[in-house]
Amino acid sequence: MGHNLAKERLGIAVTAVANARAAIELTKQYVVERKVFGQRVADFQNTRFELASAVTEVDAAQLMVDHGIAELDDGRLSVVDAAEIKLFATEVQGRTVDRCLQLFGGYGYMAEYPISRLYADARVTRIYGGTSEVMRHIIAKSLGI
């Protein structure tokens, strides 16, 4: 029992990064089309900065996931590495989708907008496969503390 947890956690991280990227793409499309105060939402500095920060974090998570996949392929993916990757990727997903939903405003909660589903789905990834707190425990234990 538990021998596939590292692989499962890596799979959750892969999905987290993919969903974060989907949220960014949906948001880019939305902010280009949506106008507020007579200008596109994309024209506000805050919008550009939020999306730039989101992309940077997702790219970093992608690098971790890619490394994890290579380690898995080589038979070297450790429980600790998988915990770090899952923790980082799902936390990034949560922050990214939250940022994106904020840029949608009230529309972000409407079921017709896919961002609302991504928002709900993002929350559970920090729970299944081991909560973020469990991931932190595994990582801390590897540090001898």
C-alpha cells in the first residue's frame, strides 16, 4: 500500500499545471474582450501584472513537473520529490485560478464561465493525494525535523 503515491502525486501536479494554464488562457481571452470604464480589462496595469505573475509561477511549476516526469521515467522519483512537486503545483494552481477569477469579476462565479469550474476544481487538488499539510510534513521529515 502506498507504493504508487509518488506517481499519483505527480499526476495530480501535471493536472494542476494544465488547469492553471487553461485558466490563464481563458482569462487572456476574457480580458481582451471585456471593457470596463471605457477600456479593455487587458489595458489595466494590474491585469497585465497579475497575468505576468501567474504565468511565471506556472512556468516554474511546469519545470518541477517536467523534472518529476524525467525522474519517474528513470525510476528515481522519490516520495519527497513527489510531495514537493504536488505541493508547489497545486498551490500555484490555487493562486493562479484565484487571480484569474478575480479578473473575471462577478462573471467568474457564473456557471456559464469555465473559470468557475476551474476554481472549484483547483481547491480539491490541495486535498486529495494528501493535503498540502501532509506534503509539508513529508518534506519537513526529510529535513530531519
